[in-house]
Amino acid sequence: MARFYRSRRQWWNLACPTCRCSYEGPAAIRLGQEGLREAEEEFGRASLEVGAVLASLGSAHGDAGDARGHRELLERALGIQERALGSEHPAVAITLTSLAAAHGDLGDAGRQRALLERALAIDEREHGPDHREVAAALQNSRDKTTASA
């Protein structure tokens, strides 16, 4: 698995190329940490490529039950995206939604809600109020904040 991951050089992609299932647990975290080192060396610490690896590694931490690691990595990814793409870019909305989940897992429903509302506003501006992406964001917002209440 590690050898194939290195050969692809898609540091953000923590999924098996054969079955497309995400790697899980310590294996995903270990590969993601290796990918982060490689991406920082190849592209620079503030690159969008590093931001993508941070988001993937953050998700691996979240999936492994490490909400703090999930939050910290996603906050760093969000900072990179906002500097490179602007705070209203659709990719930022995706990261905001993931970051909201981390805050929800940490019991911070207020911050979770604020992040989800910000993501929703970006999606509405990008797609219009009647688009399916907006409906999904609304449902996600309702589900997440209701579960935390």
C-alpha cells in the first residue's frame, strides 16, 4: 500500500486506486503524514496542493476519532485556501463544512453552526438558492446542528 501511494505521487489521495475505498485508521494517518511532508517539500507549505493534503489528512484524523487533529488540520487547510482562492470560493465552502463537523464533534455547536452558515452562503451565491447543492447544505446544516443540540 505505501509503495503504491508513493509511486502515484497524489499526496492528497488517501484511497486505494483499485477499489477506491478510503484508507482508514493509523494507515491513512501515516500515509497522509508522509504525503504532507512530500507535498510541502515539492510545492511549498502554503500551496493549494498542501491544503488538499491537509484536508485529506484531517479527514483521516476525524474518521479515526481524533476531532482535535481533524480541526487543526482543516483550519490550516482553510487558511491556505482563503489566501490562495479568496474567502468566497466554492472549495472554501467544502472545507468549512468539514471543519464544522470537527467543531461539532468537539461539542462546539455555536462554532459549528457559524461555519455551516458561512458555507451555505457561499453555496447560495455560487449556485443560486434553488440548486441541489444548496438543498444539501441546508439539510446538512439542519442535521448537524440538531444533533449537537
